[in-house]
Amino acid sequence: MMKKNIVSGLVAAALLSAGFASSVAAHQAGDIIVRAGAVVVAPNESSDDVAGFGEFEVSNNTQLGLNFGYMLTDNIGIELLAATPFSHDVSLNIGGVSTKIAETKQLPPTLVVQYYFGSADSKLRPYIGAGVNFTNFFDNEFTNDLDGALTDLSLSNSWGLAAQVGIDYQVNKNWLVNASVWYAQIDTDVKFNLGDAPVTIQTDIDPWVYMVSVGYTF
């Protein structure tokens, strides 16, 4: 419910404030926008059954997020989302208790094309975006191998679609504050050995990504 409220709030702001204007020029064609702040990846995971223990559970993680944007016109931009590596705990329900069995790290660079509402002199610039996500998983390891039963963990990389809604508030000519929400399709094949038998578990991560940041316009 909280996720839906955040997204709904940003969409409402995009619609209601599209005409809000000020004397502060913002987001003009040719501008480069760099944003930095806290970014949270909240997996909306599902997977095939794992050896009778149910589905994988994947933890949230917060890192430093970086956005690099370029305004093609006063209303159309492109943006790359980057971040320091995210680290996630992977758990299974064992004996009725959520038990951590593994850890993985990932980098999810995401490129989107954006449409900014309002005019170049609007102080408040809501926007929406759509594009593509690439996620690279690495440093995959079992932290609880169930007495040696689990070995050789690997996660395949993922390509998927991404969508975004956000809003910038221009504090002055160069500085702005931002809030944005992303949704990304992230699918991976989790491979490991269960005893001597190779196992592949198709897993959807499909996270909501929340970011609050400060930006600078060049």
C-alpha cells in the first residue's frame, strides 16, 4: 500500500503541477543534470519452488544513487541511473522460520527517455520515463549451505524494461531537489548444486526503486 501511495502521489503531482511556473529557468535544452542521494531497492520477488522450501526471499538494500541526465529539448531528456553496488540477503522458509542462506551483489544501470511536464521556466518539473535495465549479479555465495548440501551458487545477468515517475524542484539557477520512483523487470536464473544434482530456479526480482536526491544543473 505504501508503494502505491508513493507512486500515486508523484503521478498526481505530475498532473496537478504541470503548469506551475517561476522566474527560475530550469531544464532547458542542452542542460546536463547530475543528481546524488539515497536509493532503496525493494524487491518484489517470486520464484519457482526451491526443493520444497517455497520461494526465495530477497532483502531490501539502500545505497548511494547517482543520476546523469541530458535535456534533448526543454521537455524531453535522457537519464542514466547508477549506484554503488547493492547487497541482498537471500532467505528460505525453513521449519517455519525465514533463514538466510545466501548473499548476492548487483549493479542495475538503467537508461530511460523522459518527458518533463511544464515549460522551461517552471520551478517544479514533474516527469515520467521509460527505458531499459541491465542488472549484473556478482559475489554470489552461500552463507548457510545446509550442512554442505548447497554448493556452486550463480545468478545470471538480466535485461528488462523499466519505468519511472519523478519530480524536480528547482531551488535556484543550478541546484534542485528530487524524488523519484522506478520499477524494473529483473529476471535471473539461480543455479546451484543440491547434493550432486544441478538445480536452476527461475527468479523474478522486479523491484521498486525509491530515490531522494539533490541535483546540480550545468
